[in-house]
Amino acid sequence: MAPKHQAPRGTRDLLPADTALWRWAEDAARGVLGRYGFGELRTPLFEDYELFARTSGESSDVVQKEMYRFKDLGDRDLALRPEFTAGVLRAYLEQGLGGRSRVHRLWSTGPVFRYGRPQKGRYRQFHQLNCELIGSPAPGADAEMITLFVDLYEAWGFSDLTVLVNSVGQPASRRAYGERLREWLAPVHDRLSADSKARLTTNPLRVLDTKDTGDHALFAELGNMPRLLDVLDADDRAHWDAVLAGLEAAGVKYEIDHGLVRGLDYYTRTAFEVHDRSLGAQSALGGGGRYDGLVEMLGGPPTPGVGFAIGLDRALLVIEERGFKAPAGDSVCIVAMDGTRAAATALARELRREFAVECDVESRGFGAQMKAAGKSGARFLVIMGEEEWQRGEVALKDSKSGTQETLAPSALAEALRVKTRATGETA
Ligand code: HAM
């Protein structure tokens, strides 16, 4: 019989076999973020609708068709967060962080929500790892963030990433570029997709973000696409050159992508993304950029910032497809007899302060417990035979080294500690 309820379209359950990989990835990321001096910020899952509408841009897909907008019982106009940046900056202003120190490095992780058409690598509830460096206008900040971005993927075993970079300039240069795009596309205007035609009037840059293959064929037919980098003013140009020099100094592999414009409207100057072709159409593993006008847009003082978000679902899909297995811990399985069951319960509790321990709770026979221990994949087996227990002994079997020894229960924890330390693994 089919179950009465199913998870809403575009959402999924992560089972223990999945969450082991997620935890491993999150732990690895936490390590990198700590070493880069980032502090964790947790913001609400929902905020005022207006916060997102104002920051993402009227013509962005997020605002046009992807927001989970709702009224609560107090008639407040709210939305589930479609991204982190707006909420992080709202918190930055509301909590007065700007007054406490000039530069803030903040990271966050958790679910985000966008109402899109679900497919491989695209969900309605997905997860991001988000990082923001708020308060520095310097190109060194952009270069450091892109380096961190790449280092996070490297910590997950991606070794061959090339980050795509572009400069989207400032509003004035973008307007000039929009005009150039319109002129360039004029000869094929009638053949563009309806979406692109609409974007050409509201926000011409968005046209470059089209997923329509017909549009891409037209771009190829026209050739010589105008380049944003050609319309940058002198300051933006100097910033751009310094960012690239910073990436070279850090040894980060990059490629300039003149068509890279990003899906949200708040970016200024540097924009960047990484892709993995194995994901098909939804190939962006993560992206970000500089957003120097955003804090002001939220009513704060002029405050520059640069950040990025990594799509965890997509990154982990690629890690899984490459056959990665999260390293298994060294767990312990206790096998007891009738006369030692009570003692086993106490010993399990004691050992669980440090180690992962399984212990029978169904009063099963010795054979059934041994079978379960074999299946569990536990590295250590602690056998509590009645006679041995009377003598003040238990047997410890280590399936990794193939050894078995007899020792006092009080010596067990230290023996496990030594063995797990020797292999450099933790339980
Ligand atoms: P974004 O490019 O919209 O940027 O999203 C970042 C990443 O989230 C994407 O590259 C992708 O991996 C993942 N993603 C987006 N939509 C979905 C989806 N429906 N299902 C699965 N994964 C998805 C931002 O959100 C900006 N707030 C990043 C940023 C931070 N810029 C500055 N600071």
C-alpha cells in the first residue's frame, strides 16, 4: 500500500547513510572556515518578504517566480529565505556589528527555498554553505574569498576546479553595457525567446543568463559578444586587475568568462562561479561576488562586501558520484551472556562517553549477537563471557589487526584509546 503522505515535491529525506557524508563535508568545511578566521552566524529561516524582494532584484527569477511567500496568522508578509546574503546583512545592521569592528567574516549553513522545477541537482528545499566578508572594499578581500571558495571544494577532494570570473562593473557601466547588448542583439531580436525579449527591456544583462538553447545558438550566430570588461571605468578596471593578480599570487586557477552575470541583481565588480559538467543543466556548484551597494540599499551606511554560497546538495551529489565514502569510525560492539547483561549495560554507558558503542537491547542469544556484530561493521568486539567476568576479565577483539586479548574491564577504555590513536582515527 502506498503511504498516505509523501515529501513535498522538490524536497527529500536524507537518511543516515546520506547524513554521514553531509556531516563529514560540514566538519571538513568548519575546519577550513575556522582557519580562515570565519565565525558562524545563524539567522532565521524566514524574513520579511520585502527584504528579499528589495535585494535580489525585481527582474531576478528568485523574485519573479521562486519565492515561498506567505502570510502568517498576524497577517505579516513573510518569505522562506531563498538565499542567505540578505538575512546576513539584515542581522549585521540590526545587531550593530559594523560598529564593533571594521571587517566581519561570517559563515552560515542550512536550508534555503526556491520554487523551481525540480530536476537532478535542483530542489525546492536545498542547502547552502554561505560566506560573507563584510567591510572591506579591497581587491585582496575578493581574492581571499575566491581562494577560500576553492579551498572548501579542495577539502572535499575536488582537485581540478577552475573558477570562472568576470567583472559586472557598477550600475553606470552596466547600463552602458546593456545598451551595447541591445544593439548587438537587434538583428535577431524577433527570434529570441520570450523570456529574453522581456529581460532585454527590464534588465539586459539577464539575457546572458538564459538557459534557452535557441538563444545560445543566436549568440553564437552573431559572434563577437560585447564584453563587460570593455566598458569598465578606470577604478573598476584597476580593482579587476588587482583581483586577478591576487588569485595568481595565491595560485588559484581561474578562467575569465565574459558571459558570467549571476542570477541575483546585487553584484558589483567581481562575480565568480564554479561548475561541474557532470550535473548537466544545473551545473553551478556555487557562486558569489562583490555587493558594494547592498548594505546601503537596506538603509545602512556605505559598507562594501563580498561573499559566495556553495550549493551543498550539488557538491555532495558530485562527491557521491565520484564514489567517495565518508570514513567509517572505529565503533565497538559489546556481546554479553545472560549473567553479564546488566554489567554490559553499565559498561556500554561508560564507553559511550568516548566511543561509538552498540549493545544488544533485546536479550538475544550469544549467536544472534555475534551475527549482528559481524553485520554492524564494528571494528572492536568486546565479549563478556560469564566465567571471564567472574574472574574480572573481558575479551577484546580488534578486527583491523586480527588480534584478541583478555583484559580487566577498567583497562578497556585506555586500550581502545591507544588502538584508535595508533591508526589516527576516532570512534
Ligand atoms: P546563487 O548562485 O543563487 O547565489 O546560489 C548559490 C548556489 O546554490 C548555486 O551555485 C547552486 O549550487 C545552489 N543552488 C541554487 N539553486 C538551487 C536549487 N534550486 N537546488 C539546489 N541547489 C541550488 C546565492 O545564493 C548568493 N546569495 C551567493 C552569495 C553570497 N553572493 C554573495 N554572497
